[in-house]
Amino acid sequence: MAQVTLRKVVKKYDEVLAVRGIDLDITDKEFIVLVGPSGCGKSTTLRMIAGLEEISGGDIAIGGHVVNDVPPKDRDIAMVFQNYALYPHMNVYENMSFGLKLKKTPKDVIDQRVRQAAQILDITELLDRKPKQLSGGQRQRVAMGRAIVRDPKVFLFDEPLSNLDAKLRVQMRTEIKKVHQKVRTTTVYVTHDQVEAMTLADRVVVMNGGIIEQVGSPNDLYHSPATKFVAGFIGSPAMNFITCQLEQAAGALRVRLNDALSFPVPADRTARYTPHVGKPNLMLGLRPEHIMETRPHTEPNQHDFDMLIDVVEPMGMETLVYFTVNGREVCGRVNPNAGAEPARPMKLRADLSNMHLIDDGTGKVL
Amino acid sequence: MADASIASGAPSRPKYGSMSRDRAWALRWSYFFLVLFAIFFLMPPIYMLITSLKTSAEISAAANPWWISNPTLQNYIDLLSQNQFLVFFRNSAIVSICVVILTMMISVIAAFALARMKFWGSATLATGVFLTYLIPETLLFIPLFKMFAWVNETFGIQLMNHWWTMIILYPTLTVPFATWIMIGYFASIPKELDEAALIDGATWMQTLTKIFIPVALPGIIAATIFTFTVAWAQFLYPLAFTTSTSELVLPVGIITTLIKGDVFNWGQIMTGALLGAAPPLIIYAFLMDYYIAGLTAGATKG
């Protein structure tokens, strides 16, 4: 059991900076998910923690010891790969025990640990099979078993579910969470899927372009994103961004989207937003669930407006409506019975109490 | 189905037959050409077999060359009772086995290093290995003569006219090609497999012996077959570098001892060639199953 610390870690491939000096503190037994689009440096970061990539600058410490020059086998880590990387010529038992055998662990200890891990993962009856006789989900379990057996300080997962079909992915996601609850080991998990990140993580690390955009609990990231990137990356459908201006009229602060549409800023945000009055490149960020059908009772900060609906997507428990503001597509979530129809005007309601004001120049949420 | 066709009143004809008809024609054509090529390529060995069962008198007689009037095993008896033929056979066997062992040891380790340990110049070196294979041996044996003379002058070791010299010579032909095959095979093994082994605590050597060699077994067997065939059938180097009867290997031995001046002992030549072709055939037959088996299936995503 150990904490992992990254200090100003840099990775350079020839002239390309893949990771640009990141700092991260992962506490003992924590489940951390690194998430971001492809090429953001998340896998490189994980591989540097594993020791599979040399670091070009900075320090990585596991359990308080700097491991920059320690080979992977001496870092006391276990890794689960995207394509499982099971040894094809060994059966499941041999696959799981390979690492322990190399460490010259006594046979009875190996046997006990393998059977215990197999029990946790419910693969006891597969121990004699070869990898090619297993389904994708079973292979993934074996790959996890191989990691658990070694009882490492840190688990590293490199997009372990992306080879599975959608249904199995959801199932294995729950499985991984269960395993982490049983075997509480510090875990670093890389994925490009924000839903996986949100559901699994104690804390999510959002990366983009080789830097960390924000670190926080799933709820923090969702409700208080620090940057436009995080705001747009976390949540599905993504947050709406609409160009706007901040204006002071008759002592009240308003976000003006265009000549026809403007909303008063919630009172608790007035002080925060006042310095930005008249600034160019401002954007209003509003999640789809904060644009709904109109209702009889009005809560504070809710404002009705009329809009021509472009597209209607019924999802069952809700209906997504799409309309255009300032040339941008905007998505709202309405009640399936609200009578949304394409090419028809509809009375919608915006809940500004969860609005975000973004400086599009710096990408920061104000 | 039956009811439906009765109801429609027309005789039912399956409409889905065109695919299988196409397939049937494709099969017929492929069988036609396969048989054609099989006949073409089997003709020489069959001719060898027929000739080896004839007496010298019958071979030289102006009769149908494909027909044996008086079959005899005399050629086999004569050849196998000659001590020198057994010496050629033994020389060839020892040389080929040693060359296979030497080649595989060098090329498996070399290919692993070139395919996996990214070091400065490894890619250039890999191409270089292949380029050396492209140099024909006919260009090499004269410089080799020079080298042998130099070795003899400098160290007093005579490399000329010894069958065991072939053990050092043949790898110059077999190592580059075997290495090239193995680089290709090792490169097809997913990178994650050695990374997993690395994390599991395996050294490079353990990764090679416990992961790469078992997984790449079909490739290793392919390279072994190739190396054995080249070593067994090599003609130019032994012809150039060995002269004494006791030092000859099989291909050269048959030619030099059974052709005396302009007298060709065809019956025994064919017998010798046929017996000489047997070992590679037997090895092919045994190893083909391994060769075809795809061992990497299931290593990664199915």
C-alpha cells in the first residue's frame, strides 16, 4: 500500500513534448482515473509510473521512494493492459503465477494466492484453460488476476475495457469497482471514456495536451469545472457553449446572448462576474439538463424563452431537443411528454443558477 | 417449404445456388492447376526413382525411359555398400545439424535484440543483416580463399579441404536469412507481452526463453527448416573448398565420385540423389504441423 507522487514530470519524444511537467499526489488506497482525449499524455504518464517509459524530467515517487531509475520489476506495481497481454502459450494458472515464480515464491504460497485471486474474480473453473479458449471478458479478468496475485503497492490500468463491447464494459466496470473495494490498493486507471472516469474514480485527473487541466472528485469536475475543456469533456451530452456578452443595465447584471435573448445573472454571482462586464470572447456554459421545458412553478434564476426546435431525440426517460443560438447548436433535456416537435417553436426554460461564464480567450471558467 | 411450393404451383428451384456454383467452379479450376503443377514438379523425382531401379544397360538402351523392364535394387546395394557414400552422408549430417544449431542460436538472439531492444542503429543493423543475404555466394568464395590463405599463414590453421570448415562457412548464408525471418516473427508479437513480462520481473533473457521462443515457435521451426535445407543442399562452397574423398559432403560427393571422366553412372547418381533428398523430406513432414499452427491466437484481443 503506497502513495504515488509526481513532481514536474516531463516526457519528451525527440522534439515533441508529450507530458509538460505535471504534478500529482495520489494518496494511499485511492482510485485515481486519468482521463482525456487521445494524445493527451495520460497513457504516457501511466507508463512512466510503471517504468516502461523513461522520464525526461522531474521525479516519480512510489511509497515515498523516488523510482526514476528503478526498473519496472522493482517498483512493486502491477499493470493491466488494454489488449490483456496474456501469455498465449500458458494456461490461466501459469499466466497468473508467472511473476511469483520468477520471484522464487514457494509453490504453496503461489497456489494459495492464485486460488484466492481466482475466487475474487470468479475464474476458478478457468484455471486450466489457455487464453485463446477464453472470451474477452474472461481474458480481462485473468489479466486483473495476474495483477492481484502479485499483491503490488500500485495497480495500473491502461484502458482495460476499451476492447470489450458496450454491455460487457459496463459489467466489467462494476467488477473493477468491486475488486477495488475488496482489495484496497492504490490504483491509477487510464481511460478516454469520461463515464468510466466518473463512475470509478475517487478523484479524476483530466488531462489535455500534456498538462493536467483539473484534479477533483467526479462531482467537483461536473459542477465546478476549472476550464472550458473540462466543462466540455465531462458530461454527456456535453455542456452547451454560447457566445455572450456581460452587460450592466439599470444596476442589474445580464448575460446577453443576442438582441432577442438575455438573462439576468444570479444574485450570488454578481460580485464575481462584475469585473468582466464588457469583455470580449465571453461564453455562457449551460448543461443540457439546465435547459428544460417550461413548468408552472418558477424557481429562482429560472427564465422562460421561446425557441424553434431543430431536432428531437427521444431517449425514453427524457427527450433531447436541439436548437440554434448564435449559429451554435444547443441541446436541452425535456420531459418526454412536453410535446417537443421538430421545426416547431417551443417554450423552454433556462436554469441560470448552474451557469458558467467562460473566457474563451484563456479557456478559464470565471 | 414443401407446402409453399405446392401452393405456388411451380416447381421450386433454390435461388441461392449461385454462390455455391461459383465456389464449385473455383474449386475445379484450382484442382486442375494443382494437379498440373503437381505432375510438373513430381516428374523429376519420379524419373529419378525409375532410373535408380534400372540397370546401366537398360538406361543406355533406346527404350521408353518411363518404363522399367527388369527392376533391380542393385544400384542401392552398390551405393550403400560403398563406404565413401556413407562418409558423405555422415559429413553432410554433422555439418547440417551443427549449422542448424549454430544458426538458430545466433539468429534467435540477434533477432530478439534487433526486434525488441531499441538501441542506437538497431534499424539500420536489421536492414544490413538482410542486405548481406543478398550477396551471392559465387562472389564470396574467392575472397574466402584469400582469407583461408591468410589464416593459414598467420595462425597455421589449414581451413582448406576439411568438411568441418563448412560449419563455419554455411552460417554466412543461413544466419542473415534466419535472422530476418525471426525479426519479422518477433516483431509480430505484441509489445505488451514483453512489457507484461518486464513488470512480472523477467530479465531480457527470461523474456526471450520463457515468452518469445515458445510464442514464436512456428517461426523458429520455419527458420530451422530453411537452414537445414540450405545446409544440406549447399553445393558451391564444398565444391570449391574440399577435394579429398573423405572430406566431401553428399551433393558434391555424388557428383565427383560417380562421374568418372565422361562416364556418367546414372543409375547410382539417381539413387544417391534420391537417398540424399530423403532427410529434408522427412524433416518437412514432421515439422509441417507445428509450422502451420498459429500459436499467437488469444494473446491479445481476439
